[in-house]
Amino acid sequence: MSLLGTPKAKTHKGMDMAAIMRMAGEIEDIAEDGQVSASDIEDRAIDLGVPAAKLYAGLGLTPALSMRLEHATQVVVCTGGCQNYGALPCLNHLVDVRQARLEDDKSAFDIVPRNCLDRCLQGPVVELRSPAGTAVITDASPDLLDEALVELLDA
Ligand code: FES
């Protein structure tokens, strides 16, 4: 977090570093050829009894590994300091939305965690990357994400 300015008050409690490191270890276990698939993350989350968002946060801290991309649109979520402002609820919501869209045969997206998206004073920060370009959502919330995804994927 390198931007200058007055930090805003934390609104959420993020995972502690030990928990993130544990999740990063789980991600390393399920990675193949330097990549991790969404279905492997979701399966491991069920095995561990934790929200998939926590495993995505572990991946965000593991820059040597990347998501296996399956869609034209990527939703990139800061899972670093933005956890203190609600990144994990946004991420949990995205996991649910993605799953529902797949079940409904609608166009879906990949969830890509990053440890920082360089707008640390405006978290949670989410980027929607599609062939049409990149849109940045600051102060993201599940409702804002829903609006943006409908506009991008269903328009
Ligand atoms: S911590 Fe830098 S954008 Fe989230």
C-alpha cells in the first residue's frame, strides 16, 4: 500500500497472516503447471469447510501461481489490504454469482485475486477486464458488482 493520503477507517476484519499463509499452502497443493482452476478452489474449499474466498485470498498472496482462465471476462479482486474494507464479502458474492450464472447457462467470468491494485485508499478495489476494456470499481460492494456485471455481461 504505497499511495499517499489519510487511510480510511477499517470497516471489516481481514484474515490474519497465518490464515492467509495456510490458504496459500492449500493453493500450492492443488496447483498444476503453475495454475489453479476455479473448480479445484471450490472443491478444496468444501473439503476444508471454508469459504472459497479465503482460498482465493491465499492465491492472491502466491504470485508464482495464477488462475486458469476459462472466460473472456475476468473480475480481478484485491485480496490484500482491501480485506479491511470488505473485499472478502465481495469475493464471496462473486463466487456465488459466478456459480449461479454457470448453472443458468449465462456468460460467466473468472475470479482473479491480486494482492494490490494500487488504489489502496479506495478499497475494496475490483477491476472488470473484458475484450471491451477495463473498468475499475472502487469502494466496491456486492450491489455495485451486481450492477456492473449485469451491464457488462447481459447488456
Ligand atoms: S490494498 Fe492496494 S488496492 Fe487493495
